[in-house]
Amino acid sequence: MNHGKHYVDSAKLVDRTKTYEPQEALELCCKTAKAKFDETVELHVRLGVDSRHADQQVRGAVVLPNGTGKNVRVVAICKGDAAKAAEAAGAQEVGDDDLIAKILGGYLDFDVLVTTPDMMGRVGRLGKILGPRGLMPNPKAGTVTPDVGKAVTEAKAGKIEYRLDKQNIIHVPVGKASFGAEKLMVNLDTVLEAIAKAKPAAAKGQYFKSATVATTMGPGIRVATNKYGV
């Protein structure tokens, strides 16, 4: 695979044989951000579980203390007082059957969808559209809740969802390169501690197999996870 000049230059800064302490890895990560836009810093964690088993699923949500650096577009499917609370919290669109129909018609101009438990029967019709895009509301992620006002506020403040893919890897953003290593470290800590606490009882052996940070266009940098104790 041919990489561009910026990637090649950045890759020279990284020792591929080394596992870096988290702070050092993030400092290095910021140095590798050479694109003309503010690159997202991504965390990729391989876990010693098997996602094919229901009792080894790892999924949840966490609010990044320093946010994601992204303007998060939130819509809410609810009615009555919940709809008023969602509007007050800054949801860009609020509705019930009308919003469901709009999404069925192709409207997907949002990053997070929140709803109330009583609406899930109707929202279920959107599964084929929202599921593949990772937008389907879920109680574990806090996006199906009676308190939609709080859910909207948290999503806009930088709440992210983490979940295993089929390769038993979690991929999440931990901020932007412009945050600097200190702010990124606080976010990284928060995510890794949450994943550590979410360790399934059925998981055997080493839980954190590997962790890597990388900017959108930069090389992967291996991160030591021993401080998280699993």
C-alpha cells in the first residue's frame, strides 16, 4: 500500500516495536497530525472476549470530560413533556410519527437519535435503516430513556458509545488533535476505565489484548494498558 508523504513522515516518528505509556503515546499522536484539518484521535482496543457469545458482549456509553470536538447533531423521537425537554436541551429536530416517516423517507442528517421507552415499538420500524449506521437507540447506550432532555444534553456534550465489532475490537474517538495530550489523556482514561469496568464475568484470561491510538490520517501507536488492571 502506498502512503502519502505526510503519513510516511509521521510514521518515522513512531517505533512500531514499542508500546508507549498513554501520555507519551498521545503526545506522539498529536505530532503525527499533519493534515490540513483538525484530525480526530481514535482509540482501537482489542479485547480477549468472543463477541459471538451473548455473555461476552462489551457495550456501553461514556461522556468524554473534554468532549469530542465535534458539533453533535441530535434528534429525538418523543412527544408531550419529553418533546419539550428535548427541544429545551437543544435537539435539532423533535417529533414522533412525523419524524419516523421523515427518516423512512431518507432523512439521516444527524449523529445521534434518542427516544423514550414508550416510542420504541414504533422506532423499531427504523431498524433496517438505523442499525447498519450505528444510529439505532439502545437502553445500554442511554439513548432509550424517559429523560430525553438529559440524553440530548449528554450527547451534545460528548457522550460516545463503545461496542465490540465482529473482530472483538472497540473503535472510539477520544477527541481532536488540537486538544493536546493533556485533554486527550483525560478522555482516554475515561474510556479505558469504562471498558475495564464493563469486563464480562464470562471473560477469561487477558482482557485488554492491545490498544492503539491514531489520528485520522496518521500511523497507529501502541498504548500500554497495564494501569487499567485487567
